[in-house]
Amino acid sequence: MTTATEPGYAELPRLISLMTGDDKHLAAAESTVDVLWVLYDRVLDITTENFREPGRDRFLLSKGHGPMAYYAVLTAKGFIDEAELATWSDPVSRLGHHPDRRRLPGVEISSGSLGHGLPIAFGTALGLRARGLTRPKVVTLVGDAELDEGSNHEAIVVAARAGLENLTTVVIDNQSSTRGWPDGIARRFAVEGWETRTVSGRDHDALYDAFTTAHPGRPLAVVAVVEPKG
């Protein structure tokens, strides 16, 4: 939860506004900001003190293009100094148009190429279980159009068969997919054995409940519906 000394949710628009030079991806940041905030402020055990510890939770941003909201939340939680946000899009900046795990503490994967996050999250959850670490959560955030990538569907099929209860996939549904799925996104996961929940991607309490209500023996898919602007 936010402390008295941390910037809160109300500060995120200002932090995002400090990053200029990639206007085409502002919508990607705007669609994810509420989900990211709920995860980092109320759900995940990821802090500046524990981010190298084996028992920490993991967050994997598969929707890695236009990560301004991600950087803003990491700034609010102490991983990035606010003054660094103004360097966004500079060639020598640590804050690239895609996040780089080698340069930024707290970033689990270098992402931006669509279709990578869910398969990596599946492997991460499986690896943790092999090490006897079943408590840490592994959460990945993907876009609805990103689900067109076939690598996601292989992971969807296998994860449920493996009973990876510690794996959660958040799908930002802003109706950007070209093809869509019969009976909706949640159905694509449900038919393979996932627990599914569809909520407003703006409702913090509904998101929190969706992320934290138990789903024994099954991975969880949360579809966060965000109405497109304009």
C-alpha cells in the first residue's frame, strides 16, 4: 500500500506527462495505468528492498511498447528517480521505448516483441514450483491484440494442464484486436481450464477482488475491459 512518503495514484498522470517523444503509444500507457497501480500498490509483494530475493512476486510486462505508465508506477514505488523520467526517449536513457531488465531494477523481462510475456511467465511459474517456491505470484500483462500471437495459445493450453495456481494473466481489453475470439477473451482461457474473471479495467476494488480471490489448482486470467477513448 502507498505510504505517506510515496507519490500516490493521483500523481501518475503528472509522472506520465514528464515523458514525451512517443505520442503514438500514449494510449497504451493510458489503458494499463489502473491495472498496474492496483497490482503494485495492493497485490504484489515487489519492493525496492526485495526485488532480488527468490521469494518475491514477479510482474512481467508483455505489453512492453509504450511503457510510460509502467515507468510512472515504478517511480511512485521508488525504483526510478522522478528526475530520470525527463530522459525518456533519449538514446542514452535507461528508460527506453521498451523496458530493459538489464538497466532498470525491478523490471523482470525486456519486452516489446508481442507474444513473449505469457510463455515466459509460464516458464517462470514452473521454475519456481520446481524450486519449491509456490507462494510467489507470477503476473503477466498482455494486450488483447497481442493474443493473436500463437505462442500465447501454447502457453494457455499447457499452463492449465500443469495446474499453475501461482500464474495470473491480465488481458487489457481495449477492443484493439483485429480478429477477436468466439464468445470473448475469457472464454479462450476458460475452455483450457483457467479460472477467468472479467472486470472494468478502471475499477480498482473490482480489480483487487479479481486478483486476490482464491482459484485453487488453476491459473487465473483477468480480463480488464478498458473503453477506448475518442
